Amino acid sequence: TRGSRTWLTILVASLGYFVVIYDLQLFNILSRQSLAGLGFTDQSAIERYDYLLFLWQMGGMLIGGLIWGILGDLKGRKNILFGSILLYSLANFANAFVADITQYSAVRFIAGLGLAGELGAAITLVSEIMHREKRGYGTMAIVTMGALGAVAAVKVSEIQLTWFGWQPWQVSYVIGGTLGLLLLLMR
């Protein structure tokens, strides 16, 4: 039925937003730790590269917002939503395996591209499919799940998991990428 499809769309958009905010918060928490894990020891270099990575991510989000917005109008919001989830999930997963600052910058830029698609498409899609009187509930669900994504990022980063000899920051990124890929499978 239309109602159940609407709520399923809201659920997928909300879970996508969960993973987006998880990734953004996780990067804020782990960027310095990951730079140290890549061998940077000088605190001023870590701060400089941390800021550089943030700029690459924001540049990706700026360009991604434009690209995904145009593609959403041309190809439909659902397609864009799932394409952006795939892009940032793979980028989040790739964060765990960067070997230098150049790779890290490229991956954060790509993550930013994907993150921007989810941010715009989720809210727009829900606004388009819901009745005017109930749109606030859909938006509320999406934003609430995003806040929970931030909480999850903090909790996962505190656990300090290690698997297969990976450092805890790598495991946290793999978890984020896996969450996004699982979301696509749920579709």
C-alpha cells in the first residue's frame, strides 16, 4: 500500500541519514587518531592535515550538493538516494585503508560527494511523498536518526575495537561502511 511504501521510504532515508551523521561525527572524532596511525607524530602537522582533510570533505559536499541536486531532478530522488549511499559507504570503508595523506584527502572528498547526496535527497524525497500535514513527522524521523548516528559514532569510537590487526580507527570506519552497505541490501 501507499502508506507502507511511504514509511519504508522514510525508514531507508532515516537510516541513510544515521550513517551520514555517523560518518561525519566519526571523522571529527578519529581524524587526528587516524593521522597518528598513518605515522604523523608532529602535532602541528596533524592539526594542519586534519584541517586539510576537513576542507576536502567539505569541498566534496559542496560539489556533491550541486551534482546530486541536478541528478535528483533528472533521475529521481530514490535513485539518487541509493547512489549516494553506495558512494559514501564505499568511501567510508576505504577510509580504513588509506596509506597516506593524498589517499586520505581523495577518499574524504569522495565521501563528501556521497554524503551531500544523502543529505539533500532524504529530506526532499520525504517531503515529496508525504502529505503536507504530515511532512514534519518524516523530517523528524530523519533528523532523529541522524542524531542517533552521532551518538553511535561516539560509542563505537570509545570501544577501541581491533580486528585482523587493524587499528581501532580503521575498525570504526569499516563499521560505518558496512552499515551503509547493509542499508542498501535492506532496500
